[in-house]
Amino acid sequence: MEEQDAFSDIVHPEVRAHITSLVSALGGFSADDDDEGKYVLGDSGLEVLRDIKKWIRFYDEKTNRMDVARCLAEANLVEGDLLHILATWPENADNKTKARAALACFEIMVPLTWPLERDLEQMTVNHHRHLPVLQVAQLGYKRAIINYDAAQILHTAVRVALPSMALSRGDRSARDEGIIKLVLLFLRNIAMIYPPAGVKYDGDESQISRSTLIDAFSYQDILITILTIASNMGEDFNQEGVILMEIIFHLVKRVDVAKLFMDEKQLSKTKANELTAMMNKEAAMHRPYNRKAPSRHNRWGTMIWVDRGDGKISTVTGQDALLDAATRQQKMDNSKVFRPPRRPTKEEMEPKDLGPPASLNARARQQLKGFVEEFLDSGFNPLFQHMRKKLDDQKDYIFEYHSRQFFYLVAWFLEAERARKKADKNTQSASPAEVGSFNLVAGVLNQQMFITLNRAMADSMESKRWQELCATMRCFTQILLTVQEMLESGHEDDEEIAENILSRIFYEEETHDRVANIAKIYKDQGFEYLDACTELTHTYLRVLEAYSKQNVDMQVRSRRRVRKKKKAAKAAGEDEENPVAEQDESENDEENAERTSRERKFDFTRFANRFIPQGVVDTFVAFTKYYQDLNEVQLKRAHRYFYRIAFKQEMSVMLFRVDIIQLFYSMIKGQEPLDKHCSSFKEWEELVKQILRKCIRKIEEQPQLIIELLFSKIAATAHYLEFGYEKQTLSTTQSRPGAELEFRHIVERDQQIAIAVGVLLDKNLAHHIKWVKDQLSNAIDERKAWEAAEKAISSVESSETTERPEGGAATKEPPLVSIRPDDDARRTAIFKNSHLRLLMRLAGFERLAPTLDETPESSWIVPAHLSSEQLQDTLDLVNKAEFDPPTFEEGKLAQDQLRRKTAPRKKAVFDDDEDGIDDDDDELLFPAGGPTNRKIADEFLDKPKKTRRRRRRSDAEPLTDEQLEEKERIRQERERAKARRFKSELFVHASDDESDNDERWSEFYANEERIRQKQKAVALSASINNPDLTPLTKTEKRKAETLSSDESDNDDDLIMTQGSVSRTPNGRGAVDSDGDEEDEDDTPRADDVSSSHAGSASSSKRRRVSKDPDPPAPPANADEDQVMEDAGADADEEDISASGPTQRRRPRARAGFVMDSSDEE
């Protein structure tokens, strides 16, 4: 009883009762003699299907429960009812009822097969109860659908969407778009269902395997449908590209591309080699164990003591401890217990949506191979160019995993194209022109693709979305390999295109920085990340090295913010005495807002040195630790990196660490070494031998290296250990002088000197004031001595000459007085301290060469135009301010009276600036307003989303872990909201069904006719009671309109008869708001007819009702259609009968008033 109660508590009894009754009422197998054993849909089968859909939508999805899905799974709805209903729809018959029933079945099966996700933050008790059962149920759905014998269910789904797909994109309604999406989502769900890791499937897994799925897709023409939609993407299809990409992704994921394009002979040979390698690896694993394996005579226990020195003894058990010292040490190490600190469990870094590697049979492999070849020939460029635009526009139906799938598929198909070309070359089945052409994949080798790829890599690195970063790295690697193959193809056009592509990729230094940083930031991201980043590093270095050798004058563009120089100077302590320069940055507004770009010659050796740091070495060491599981290509990749570090870069000291040396020794001579039959074993053996030799030789030269073996090494330490001396660096940056200051208010010179002195006193820099006074005193003494000497000389000359030429005394100027700093600190202060420089300028000091750039060694002088009296006045003012500092109101300081002087803005210099060109001519070429916007027929379906991208500052501080977690939480909430909106728009509403006009709308039309008769009776009674409201005849209407147009000069006059206003049943007259233009009723109303008559005057002057701006003029054909409609309404006024219209109502036009035409004035 307790078990039954627990079982009944899983789902509410009322919910279970409702669902069970609906499933029972849906239909069943007939017992008649004629239709014995056939499934018969119930009398109200369509309504039952719609009710089930409503239960799923409004109960499960709105309340975030899975009760209805659980009840439907237990009731065996899909396999017991829905598939049989679909089988009753004949292939070539035009049965609307069967077609509507089939559509309703797929509307139910799509949410039932929707992917189930385990989101621990959103899961409730119901999710934990239902998820395992529903996962097994979905496996049953997939098995039943793709293996159903009575009908081709997948083909039937395509038949449901064919009428909508046959329409042109501009003629499709929202219902048609919904049906196409529904069918594609059904195919996506079927392709996506696979046995989860923790769920046991009792059935035959071969019935739901990838091979069976591909066989079903091929047999039921799904692959042809995918090719058709992909090749027409962007022209006849728009939003369907996202779902189509998901279907292709789940078909080809984890499929080995190399095996896919092998013939039977090559494939059998490859499998034989793999089996041999596995057997050799197993024998190598058993070999060290068998060498010391126990025999039947050593079953007796053994315990020995091991003397470790210093009186310490350890106990070791087991007879294998008697073999040798290495075994004893190994047993002692294994007996050590290490309890690492407990850390929160991390998510599995292996991609969740990839699953295990796919194993295909021969039939499925040939089918998939044919599909891939046809897709590369016709659908690759349209689909992925379209998807790249959608990713850039960030549409609402684009989720985070779509970007990952996009880059994975681009990488997969690029590798497939290269494998196909290789296979064609081997078989010589294609002409040389076809082999050398790369036009089939040109859609992902353009500049727009590189921009999207770089932005995705940068965003995923910043947000630490490692799975997406892995996909972008795989894509970048395959692009490089494809371009390299183009470069080596031997075709002139392909080589020229490849040169252009590589020059674009390698021109940006930001790309080089990103690749170097990716290999450096590895930390517990898993083997998938290790494999992707090491492959990218290896390929990038190899391609870049070959390209730089061919292009000796290769240039790269580096972008740096000018503000970085200021921060570096601040960190070096250059601005310690210049706080005003730190606070006011108005001088560098233009430089702070722009990134300076400069080109420099590329040096590959300098770039390769960026892969020497310990972080990159640790990444490759972590990758090499999996040497037992790595294949030949991966082992070769690691070997090339260590060889480059040790010998090409001559930095083998980076590998001199205990754990790295132990790893190398274990690979060759350890307990579990590399297989000697491996092709790269000899290369690894020679590499390890040479590295160990270098290490021993270096220890003999520098014994301190023994201590450094325990630690990682920074660049300076590694350089010293390798070469024996510290690395010499020269500073190439030129410091800037202190900022020029000015006074906030206009004050006299004595007050200016007092403020400058006060600032220095407030900052305890009185020694600068004393130095300025000393320089003034020295200058006064020298100037007085010169003046006295000049006066004596002039008196002697005056006695000898009778007359002196005019102005001769003014031509002789006093000599310049040099300003001498007493030490280096003073020299630095003269260059950097803005307050000292202000006081010096107020004292009259000047630079000797003001036109040259100022440096700390620049000379200062006392100019010749300053006399000794002026210098004495300045000295007196400084002394007065020093002994009586100024005071200010409201407790302000002297520093508050200063501000940084705004530097004049410099005009940007462009390459195309020429003298004599008048820029005003540009305004005449393109008048204001720009070109006329051309309306697109389907623009409303998919307008690009306007997004304002926030520029990432290169000098911004990195986000903290808390900020990153908050960003991740907000991003997940946004993804969930998008997923909920996307799934809520999934259903095709019953109100959109237009296939049964006669039966469905007869009752509705009858009801509308009764309402119309009541309105007509009310209007008639009102006209009898009030004779003034009697409706006018057609002639009277035209007369009234003519009088109104002739007598009124107001543009806001309303041409409308009182009769037409009185006939409006809602009391609003004939003037309807915009929201009333899309009423749900499908029949014309009395007020619509009257308003259309009122606006049909042909000779009246056009008027408008409101003073709002004129709306944009409709096309000419639209005006003609409107006139035709109005004319038709006038002509058919007397023909409207009371029997009720059966035609569909056309869109209502605002015919009650007309507007002025600007052309008539």
C-alpha cells in the first residue's frame, strides 16, 4: 500500500485522470470486420489533440512541471496513438482533416521530444522524479519513430511542411513560418536524443545509434530536404538556418573525418593497424608486471625494514620489495597518504553536446559521405555566411551554444574538404582544376569571418567560457591549415588569395598576443582544452614561421593606448611630486580616446620567445603527461615544441625542473614507457638524451642550478642560468615634462608668486623655494656686475667720441645667466614638478631652446631682457610670500587656485589630405537626407538587432572572481529567458487554421449577421426619432463634400456625413485608432461600409484630420488600389444583401477623411 501511495503521489490524481481520459478519447483500434486491426481516430480527435497540446503548454511549461509529459509517457501516447494517426494519412490523397491531424500530432511530439537539461539551480523535486523516466521515454520515442514500419514518420513531417515551403518567402504567413520551424525542430529533437551517461537503456542501442539515424534520414529523404533548405538559405529561408545547423551538428559530431573519406581497403587497413597498436600497448603494460610477477612459491608473507639514514627506518611488506632498490622506493612512495584540500567540484570540461566518438557502419558511412560532399558543393557557403550574420546581429533566437556549434561545424567541414581533396588526389578521379579550387569554402575565409572569430575568442577568454574557446581554437586551426594548403596548391589564383588571407591574419599584433595568452592561461580546463590550444599553438607557429621566411619585410600593426605610458611612469614614481598632473588629464583627451596604431617590422624570433615562459611550458608538460593515450600526431606536436624551446630558442633551462625531467625519463626508461614500436619513439629518445646531457653539463658549469631545479623560472632567472649574465635592457620611452599649470582666477603678479610659493610650502618643498632664491640672487649679482661694467665702459667711450649713433646702446644686451641644478634630484624636479616649474616661469626663467623637445638635461636661463631691478623685485616677492603665506576663504588651499592648462587639440592627419581641396564640395555630392530607403518585402520578419558594443579598454583592470560570477549568472538568466520565449512561440495556433472555411466560419458569420441587423434597426429608429440624422443620398454626399472643399481653407476639416457618424456602433464615429486596424473579426461591419462610402469622393480636395506630420507617401500602386477599393464600395453599395457575406474582409482603410496632396498646390 505504501508503494502504491508513493507512486500516486508523483503526479496529482486529477491531472492523471484528465490526461488518461483524453488519451482514451483520442481513438483506438477498430474491431469491425472491414477495418479490423486498423487505428480509427475518434469523433472529436482533433479537439482531443488540441486539448493535449494545451495541457502540455499551459500546465507543464507555465508551471515548470513535467507531470503531463510523465502521464503521456506512461499512457504510451506516441507509440500507441500518434504514430498510427500519422500512418493513416495517405501519401498522395488531399485530405485536409488528415493533414490537420498530422500537424496536431507533431505539435504534441515536439515538446515531448524536446531536449531535457539538468539545471541544478532551476530543478525542483518534480524534475528529479521525472527526468530519468522521461529520458528513457525519449529514447523509446526515437526508436519508435525512426524504426516505424507502417509509415515513414520523418517523411510525413516533411510532407506537413511542404505546402508552406513551396510558397515564396514574401508570401508566407506567420502560420507557414511556424509550421516550417515546427517540423525542423522535430527533426532536430530526433537527431539530438541519445542515451545519457547515467541512464540505463533496456532496448537495443543499435536501433537508436548514429548509423540507424543517418540511414533513416537518407531513406526518408531528410538529407535531401536539408540540402535544399541549406542551398536556398538567405533567399527562401531565414530563421530556419539556426535549426538546420543544429540538425547537421548532431549528424556529424565526433565523426572521424579521415575515416569518412577512406575507401574499404584503406579503412580495413587502418582498423587493422589500430588493433595492432592496441594489442602492443596492452603487451607493453603487462611487460613490466610480468618481469616481477609473483609465482606460486612466494605466497608467504614478507616484511622488511629499510634504513633511510639518520636513524630512520621504514617498514615495507611484500616479497617484491626484495627485488631491487627502485621497487622498494616505489612501494614506499605508494604507501604515502596525501589528503589534498577539498575543493568545490568543477563541471566536466569535456563538451556535453558532443558525447562519445561515433562509430558508423559501412552503409551509414557512405550515406553520410555523399551528404557531406553534396553539402560542400551546394550548401556550405549559403548556410554559414547566413549564420555568421545572425551571430553578429545577436538575434533573440541565437543562444550561446549556437556559436559553439557554428565554429565546430566550420572546423569539421574545412577538415572534410581537405580530406576529400586528399582522397581525390590519391584516386586521381578529379581534374586538377577541381582539386585546386577552394571556392566551395570561401564563405568562411573572408575578413568578416575573421572579425567574428576574433571577437568570439576574445569574449570567451574574458568570460572564461572554455568550451566555446575550444571550438573557436579548432576553427582557427582548420582555417590556417586550409590556407596553408591553398598556398601549396600550385594554382596561381589560390596562392595569391592565400597570401592575402595570411597577410590579413598576421598583420594584427592583437592576434599574436591572443594566441600566446591562450597557451599560457591553462589551469584545470581539461584535456579537450589542452588538445585544442596545443594544436593551435603548433599550427600557428609553423605557418607563421614559413610565411615570415617568405616575406622578409613583413609588417605588423600594434595598437596600444597612450595612457599605458602614463601608468608606467606613475608606477616608476615619476609623478610623486606632481599630483595635479595625475588628477587632470584634459591635455590628453584626444590621446586617451583613441588607440595609437603603428607598424613595425615583424621578428619571428622575438615572437617565438613569447612561448618560452613557464606558463606555456607547463601547458605542454600537462599535455605530454597523457603520453600513453596520445596518438602519433599529438606526440609529434609536443616533441616539436620541446625541441624548439631547447635548441631553436636555446632556452633549455626552462625544462630543467624535477617534475619535467622525471616525466621525460618515465617516457623512455620508466615503469610505463612509450611503445618502442611507435614511430616517434626514436625521436623522443634522442630528444630526452640531449636534454639530460644539457642539464648535467649546465649543473657542472653552474652548481646553483641544483636549487633552481625545484622551482619554476622567470625570464630573468632563465636568461642568467642559460647565458651566465643578466639580460641588458635599454629604455626607449621618453618621459614627458610636468604639466603646465594656470590660475583659475585672474590675479596680480605678486599674488601669483604668493600662490606658487604657498603650494610648495604646503607640500613641504621649501628647499625648492630656497634654491629658486639662490638662483635669483646669483642672477642679480651677475646682472649688477655687468650693468656696472657696461656703465663704466659707456662713460669712457662717451669722453672719446663726440656723438654716439642713435640706438647704439640698445643693441647691446646683457649675457644670459645659466640656471644650475645642484643635484640630480633637483634636475628631476625641474623636469617633472609642475609647481616648481610654475614658480620658475613666474620668476622669469626660460628654457635655452624652447623649440626642441624638453628632456631632463635641458638647460634653463635668465633671459637678457630682465634687469637687476626686476629680478630684485621678484626676489622680494618670493621672500614676502615665504614669510607671509597667502590665505583663502572657506579654508581653501593654494593648490585649489591652480588648474592644469588645456592643451590645444591637434587635427588628425590623414593620408589623403591635400592642399587646395575644398572640403565643402562633399556636401554637394550627397544632399541631406541620404538616399531613399528601399523597402524589403520581408524586412519585418528579421530586422537586425541594433546593439551598441562596448569598447574594451586594453588598460582596464581585470574583473574579479565575484564580478565574473555575477556576469555569468546574468548571462544564464538571459539565456533561460530566451529559451522560454523561443519554446512558447513553438506552437501553431488553432486560430491560424484556414483550411476549413465553410464549416468553421458558418456559425461565426451567422452571429455577425444578427449583430449587423440589430445595428441597422437601431440606426433606423434613431433616424426616425431625429429627422436631422437622416442618411444622405450619394448625390447629397458629393454636394456636401464639394461645398466643404470649396468653402473651408482649414487643413483639419473633416469630410464626414452625420449619418456615417451616427451609424458607428461604439460611438467613436468613423475615426478609428491604429490599434483597431487589426480586429480579429473576419467580416466587414456597418461602420466600415459607411466610412468607406464617405471617403470615396473623386473630385474633392484632399484633406487630413490631424496636424501630425504627413506620413510617408505610399507607392503609386497602393494609391491606385485604394481608389479602386473606394470606387468598388460606391458601386456595390446597393448590392449588399442581408444574407451575410462569405468573402474575407479586406484590410480596413481610413476612408472617412482624405489628405492634401503637395503636388496640387
